Amino acid sequence: MPTSTGRILVTGGSGRLGRSVVAGFAAAGHDVLSVDRAAPADPVDGVEYLDVDLLDADATVAAFTAAAPSAVVSLAAIAVPFSAPEAVILQTNAGIAHNVTAAAVAAGASKVVVASSPSIMGYGSPAGWVPPRLPLDEDVVPRPWHAYGLSKHVAEQVAAMFAAAHGDAIRFASFRPCYVIAPEEWRGAPTQQGHTVAQRLDDPSLAAPALFNYVDARDVTDFLLLLLEKMHLIENGETFFVGAADALARRPLNEVVPELFPELAEVAAGLGGTSPAFSIDKARRVIGWEPKRSWRTELAIASVRDS
């Protein structure tokens, strides 16, 4: 087991993604502090849990300064579009992104990672949306159309702003995790939208609004561990898509997407086989990350465990 090189503070550590990140970081030998409004039902041994109102800038700075983390991973946010009034989502998510990043800097952290979302790309816009290409990559310009997407775009810009202000003295990065599947969800627990993974596969219309993107929470954890290890080697303020190597669909997307979104038929033409609509080539190329889990294997493993 690796030896911790310093404390890692994770905001939103009790959430769907945060629980796996906290557990994975602790298993990797790191000293982990989870900051959230409540501890999870199954806290990880050896992890410290702290309740902080991250919208209170002074309280956030005080808590982070007392914790003295070497790295901060910012996951806390309202996690679902339209789950609160638009103004509340924007103010909450953008405010937390700024407060957490500023507090990390004030506390002397040398690495700060901010969670964004693929939804900043603008898919699902009621005004219509046709990207210049699929799969989407980090060079495609975001076109958020709701407060959640805008708030996550702001979070990326917050990281970029601090990188511009501090240069290489502090390292910053953002990542866009696809539709997160927690380990228990492979065994039939409801996903973020209330459906099971099997239901999303059986009815393509359920996964279509997110363009069939997904990622196992443990793969995101592996990405973050590798990113923190290699941040000193990459350009400051980088942004990455983090997703599975395939799509959450039983048929190729160049067949399924045109049925549900005829306007995307041309740009989806190259998405044959198991190709996803979101490229993870940058994460592969820049830090050498590769997702290990797929719905094809994880559902089978869950079925064996439950039999």
C-alpha cells in the first residue's frame, strides 16, 4: 500500500461519487478528510468527516486552514439539473466552486481538482443541439443551456482563473465525470435518475438524454489518484472528460442515436461498435488513465454475486 504524502481533503465526500473517492483514496494509503453536510451511513475507517457550510467563505477558509491539506478535490455541489430553482443551482454550485478553490489556496494546498460535468456541452437543449463532431472531446466549445451546466462551466473557469493567478506554484485541473454509476447500482440500486442500470439499457430513451454516457465511480477514483500523482507533469488548468470506454447501450450508437435524435445522424455515423459519444483519449494520452469497468462486466459480476 502506498504511503500518504499528505492530507487530501475531499468535498462532497458523502455523495454518490464522493463515497467511492473517499474509500479509494483511503485504501490507497492517503490521509483523507471528507467535508460534507453529513457523514455517510457507512463511514470509512480512518477517514475524518467534517460538516462545513461551503457557501460560507470564511467558515470554509477556517476549516481548510485548520486541516492543512496538501491537495483538495472539490466534488460538492447540487448534482442534478433542475433539482432546485435555477438561481439556487447557479449560486450554490458556482459559489462552492469559488469558495473551495480559494480556501484550498489560502490553506496552502499545492493541488486542486474541481469537478465539472459533460452537461456543459449543451446536449438536450430545447432550441436544438448539433455538435461539430462526435465523440465530443475537450476541444469542442461548451454550450450550456441550463443553470447546472452553466455552474459547472463556471467551476472550470474558476480553476482556470486561479491557475492564471498563481502559475505553477499551485496546480489546478478540472474533470467532467460522465453519468456516475456507484458500485451498489450494478446490483440494482436506483441510479441518479431513479432507474436501474438494466432499465437504462433496456429502454434507450432513458439513457439518451445523456447521450448514453456513464462511468463507474471507482474508475473516476482511479483517474483522480493518477491525476494527483501526475499534475506536476501536465499543463496547469487542464480539463478532462472521464467516462467509460463504451456507451451505455446494447446497440452501436450510430444505430441508436439517429432513431432518437435524427438531427445527429451525420455526426454519429462514426460511432460504431461500442464507441461512446464522449472521448477519453486526452486522459489516456496525457496521464495514461484507462477505465477498467464496463456495464458488460459489472452487471455480470453483480448477477453472479446475487445468485
